[in-house]
Amino acid sequence: MKSWRVKYIPVILVSVLFILSISSVKDRADVIEMNSAEKIGILYADNLNHFLRKIEALDSMVRQGVREPELIPAFLEMREVFKTCEFLLCYIESDEVRRINGANLITNAYHHKTPMEEKHPHGLQVIEDLLFNPEEGTYEELKKEIVLLREIIATSVQRRESDSIVRAKEYNIVVWDAFRLELFRIETLGITGFDVPESLNSLPETMAAMNSLEEVVQVYEPVFKYKKAKKQFKEGVALFRKSRELLQQAVDFDSFDRLEFITEVLHPLEKWTKQVIDDFAYTYPVNFRPIDNRATFLYDTTFLNTDFFAPGIKPESVRLGKKLFNDPLFSADGSRSCASCHISEKGMADGMVRNTALDGSGLLKRNTPTLLNAGFQTRFFYDSRAKRLEIQVVDVIHNPLEMGGNVTEITARLQQDSSYAQLFKEAYNGIITKTTISNALADYVRSLVSFNSRFDKYVRGDKSALNESEKNGFNIFSGKAKCATCHFAPLFNGLLPPHYKDNESEILGVPVAADQPDVLDDDLGKFDNTKLELHKYAFKTTTIRNVGITAPYMHNGIYSTLEEVVDFYDKGGGLGQGIDLPSQTLPDAQLQLTETEKKDLVNFMKTLTDNPQE
């Protein structure tokens, strides 16, 4: 009998060779991907250095005393070069994004009743404003802003030289995750003119950004070939070719067909990118963030990560919360429940200018907002004073003019109420406290999700869902009317893309009454909470989803129709109507919308109606 060694040597040899071949295949794949990453790193370095040289050239012109009008062409060229490296620059230098291309607004991250350091804006948008509106600043300020930008990018160049993308952990996902976020950035901030409010140079910049992303695809062609994904590669290239065609056909900012560009280019590319990441088995660097890594495109029903905004939401707590929401036991006199002011058929608002105070002494201070999609926010109330829904819930219950309740007393009553015993047992093991009560109510509000309007159906492929007026209305909303620069997709509120962590507020100059357009409403907004001057008359940018059924409008409910709201914005807000409010963040220039454009704009906003509670 042969020894077992002789008998099994062939099997062992085959196994070893198989393992070595697998290892060899893996090594070869790693080399191919490493080579692609190295080339991306070189491209990024070239583009970043090109951007720095353009800044230095503009700096040189300013040092020579060249005045603002003559500087504008060089500035616009510099911005287009910025767009070639934006996707990786903003990803890698995330802490510096606000000083590179942030909104031209002073901010203060007021936190737990403690004012933080006031942050003044810097970067490209500030420079643009100083160039296009030189009367609003000084030439010295322009010099300083350009020098600061030059220093920031010079530092980025130095850091890039010492910290290669290739040496970064999971370098492939660094490239492709940044790629994916740039597509979202282009859709929500790029083609809307958000970061070029004065020049409206967004179409050439979009072309530059898209060309830069196409370079990534071309550099990764060997990887596609090796992974037997040639068809997938060709599909991506074809979409970028379509992008160039549509952008080259565009006549100007106002007439650009954004809806076609989004549905024919950006959404297919977003889906394609997600598929590439999945097929190539690239692992996202982080799962706990507002954008759900499983989402395929911007209007995917799962685009926002529920676990980020509401970790641990359970159907049991939602059931309990719904019962509590409809129970008047929270009000001091047992006459009012949460559902009294958040009515299903009115889009979870109440249809009133302002609701009545519990004691009948008058009206509440502010209009009742919708609760639909309220769970996808990081700030609550018009003045953003609460950071969690649970805090908002307790605040409303304790407010003597709204509910006048006492959670401690309510807890004691619920502990004696047999109709709630089983629900609390299922949701919280029978624990009835202020914490479980507020969490159950908050979870119910978080369950009020509304992402299935006619507009959503259209961008998901149902081309019969919108008519021509409504489609044109979207293009006006995202272009000429500049609505999308404050009401960001997909929530159409102030949750700022592409990271969706910050709820923005605006100062609009809202009048005290519709028939008194030149008299400012005396509600100080965020200032009442923060006592900071820059927050006077500032209010959180609310959603316009379901706006067709949540009239009246504005924080004080002064406008009963969407037509009135559009007229307010068309005239330049409060400043445009004679209100003295230098801090207004809404531009005071008239939009000059035609009557047809106004009608189309209103028609589009009504397509965002989707009341899941009906």
C-alpha cells in the first residue's frame, strides 16, 4: 500500500497551485487598481496645481491694481479650473470646504445656549461678490480674500505631495465615493447656481466638473477590462458623452433644461456609480452618515439614512406614538392633542394662519408647520432651538399656550392607564417615563415619510406624471427663480447637500401682513433663542414638499396662496418691497418672472404633494 503522503501529494500540489493562482490573480488586480489610483493622484495633483496657478495669476493682477471688471474673466476661468479638482479637494479637505467655496454668509454654530465663535465667510463666493458688487466691499478686502485662498490651496498642494491618494486607506473607495458625492453636488448645488449667485456661470463649471469625472472613468478602464465589465465602462462613457451634448446645446443659465439633464444624465450616472462600487466590492469608508450607502440616486426612497437621523426606530414605538399623538391627555384641559394641530388631510399642518392659544387669549406666535419628513432634520422649530425631536415634543407639551401639560403628571396617569400597558410593554418593556413617552411620539413623527409625489414618480421613470407646465416649473425653480439654492433636493428644505448635516436658516424680510408689504414682522426668529445680532429675523428654511395642501405660508402665515409667495420672492423679499433690513440673506434683486413662469412654478410645487396619511 502506498503511503498516504504519496497518495495525497498530487492533491496537495493542485491545492497549493490553486491558492497561489488565486493569490496571483488578487495581486494582479491590486496592481491594476493601484496603477489607476496612482494616475488619479497625478491628475488630481495637476489640476490642483493648475488651480493654484490661476489663483496666483489673479493675485498678481490685483497687486498690479487691475480693477474689478477686468478681473472677472480671470476669476471665472479660475473657478472652472477649481471644478476640475473639486470632487477630491472637497472630499479630502472637508474641513476647509467652507473657506474654499462656502456660502457668503456669516455663521455662528450656537450650541446648547452657548454662542460659538462667529465665522466670517471666505473663498470663491466672497471673491465673486466683491468682484461683481465692488461697492459692497473694498479692494483691500478683495486682496486679502485672494491671498487667503492662495494660502489654503498651497497648503493643500503640499499636503497632497506628502499624503498620496494611493497610500490612503481603501484608496479606490476614496476616489469613487468622492465621485458619487460630486454627482449629488452637481445636481443640487452646481446646475442651480448655488455657488455662483452673481456670475451664474454654472453651466461651464458643470462641464468642467463632468469632464473631470469622465477622466476618472477613463483612467479606470483597465480595471473595468480586468473585471470583465467592458459593457459597464461603455455605458458610463456614453452617459458622459450625453452630458457634453446637453451642456453644449444649452443657450444660457435660465433656459437650460435641468430636468432633462437630471433624468437623462445625472440619475443614470448616480445609479451607474453605485453599481460600479458594488460590483467592484469597494467598501464605503463610513456607514453612519445622512446619505444611505444603499441608495442608487438622489430621489431613491432610501436616499437618506434613517438610522443616522433616528437610530433604533421600532414599529412598536411608532404604534404607541401614534396613539399618544391622538390622545388629548397631554393638554392641561384635555381639549387638545398633537393631532388637533397636525391634521392628516392638511398635510400634517392645520390650515390656519396661526392656531389659537390653549387658554383662548389669542393666537400662537407662529404658523403650524407640516410634520411630514420632519424626522430628516438636524434642527427643529422655526428658530432651530431644538436639536432632537424628543426635545421638541417635550417643549410643545410644556408650552402653556400650546398644550400646557406636565410630562411628570402625564407619566403618572399613563402608568395607571390599562389601555397603554401592552403598548408600552411591546415598545419599552413596560417602562413608562418622560424618555419613553417623548421617544414614542418622536418615532411616530419620524414615520411620517413623504417621498412618492407625482414629481418623484416622474424622476423615477414615469414620464406621464408631469405635464409641460409642471416640467417647466421645475426648471424655473432650479434656475431663474433660484428657489433650489435654498430649498435643496430631495427634501426641498434647508438641509444642505451633499452631506445633509446642517439645516440652513434665511432672513427673508417677511412683512407683518400681506397688505403691509413694507412693514417688517416683529418676530425676531432665532435671535429670541441665541441673542446674536446675525440671527435677527432668521428662520429655518422649511420644506416645500406637500406645500400644495399646507397653506397658509411663511412663519406668520400671512400668505394664503402660493401665488402670493411667488410674488414676494419675485419682488426681492422684504428689501425689494421697501423694508429696511440690511441683513436680509435673500437677494433683493427682482427675479423678473413672467406671469406664465409664475404659473408654471406654482404648478410644479403642487406636484410635490404626497400625503401618506390619507
